[in-house]
Amino acid sequence: MNSVSIEERIAELARDFSGTLGLAARRLDAGGQGPERGRTSVVGGTIAFNAREQFPTASCIKVPVLVELFRQATAGALALDEEVVLRAEDQVPGTGILKDLRPGLHLTLEDLATLAITVSDNTAANLLIDRLGQSTINACIAALGMEGTYLGTRFVFDAPERNVGTPADFCHLLARLARRAILNGPACDRLLDMLERQQYVDYIPRYLPFNRFATEFGLSQEVRIANKVGMLAGTTNDVAIVTLPSLRYVLVIFTKDCRDLRFGPDSEGALLVAQISRLIYDHFRIL
């Protein structure tokens, strides 16, 4: 019996999905240069499916927001220990914890960055966007070569999504972060550390041999994952750098227009992301 190719398996999963799938993956130790322009492509260490189509980014766009934060800090335009006071009018619904805390709380910009990534705090992200400037963040996105990505709005829960991006753009961004080709060494390390402590692990990490609490329990762990999830009604996204002793790769999975509008790890979009993650993991392990 002939084995099913990874192209066929991705196409099958996309056909069975009620929405639209976008995918870009690249082995960082295999010379992959970026997703091809066709709808589906598997070339050496690079995999792409609708990789240049635009999708709602949801909270995944918080990653380039933090790139701009650390860029400005490195340039001396701001200090990460600069304090911001939380006001009632700053608090917005959605993910995070600042919406539930008492106004008047003093937080540093680095605190806000940590919250925006590790618990995807929308209030924290908006405070960073206000401090950095939306146009400045978009200039940073453009300078990074992310031609199909744009920050169109602050985070407003259940509002029409105007933040868009492509799997190819985010694959390019994460590959540069993983190779420390963005920012200086300490700033890049700090951002990667925040991504490794991101608490939504039921998506790309779900079916991988990964335990988020391995460090706390003193357990050895072969797989390290630095990722950022983004979710809206009908959209489940995850972008990640996956590191093993003999393998490192970037994986971006975007979805849109899914008929299952639920949030959470058992939604149709979440299960698709987890299935594709394991498929890519197994494929790259045997290359």
C-alpha cells in the first residue's frame, strides 16, 4: 500500500475543515528559504498551504508589537521599566487578567509585554499599542518584510477583525527571531523567553511530547516550544518555534471562516491546528 504524502494529508484535512486553512512551516536546519507562491508546496524543509493568503491574525499580531517594543528599548527611545498606570477606561474584555484588576495598578512596559504574550492580555496589548503608536508598529511590520500583515485596530472584543497577516509573513518573522536576526541578543532572548512561557498549549503543542510544567517539576524535556495563540469566533491561530536536540522548525497555522464558533481546545479549529502540528512534527523528524 502506498503511503499518503504530506501534501495529500494536508489537502484532506483542509477539505474536511469547515473554514479555510493557511499553513507555513520551515526547518531552520535544512536550508529552507520561505513558502512558495503556489497554494500547496512541499520542498525540502519548507511546507506551504495558502501561505500568502491573508487571515485575521487575532492575538498573533502581538508578536510584532513586542518586536517594536524591544526595538525602541534597544534604541533608547523608551525604557522597559517605564511605568504605566491602569485606568478603568483602559480595561477591555477578552483574554487576560488586567480587565479583572483594580484600576490604579502600576505596571512597567515589560510587565505589559509579559502579560500580552503569556496570557494574551488584550488590555496590556492595547496599552503597548498606545505607547508605541499604531503607525510606528506598522512601519516596523513593513520593515520586517511582512508585506501582507497590518495592525488595523487596537484589541476590541468581538469587533470586526482589522488585523490581518499571512502564514508566510509570520513564518519569516519567527525564523528571523529563532536565528536572532532581529533585535540584539538580549532583547531577542527576552522575547523568546516570553513566548516559551505562553500558557495556551492546547493547539500546536497539544499532541507533541511537551509538558509546560516540566521545568517546575524538574523533568527533562526534549521538545521546547515558543508560541503565540490567537483566537476569534471562527478563527484559531497558532505560531511557534519548535526546538529539539537535532531539529528546529517554525510552524504557522492560521484559520478563518470556521462554522464552529466556539472558543477552546475542543473546537474544530483547535483540533485541526493540533492535528496539523503533529503531522508537521512527524514529517520533519524523518527528513
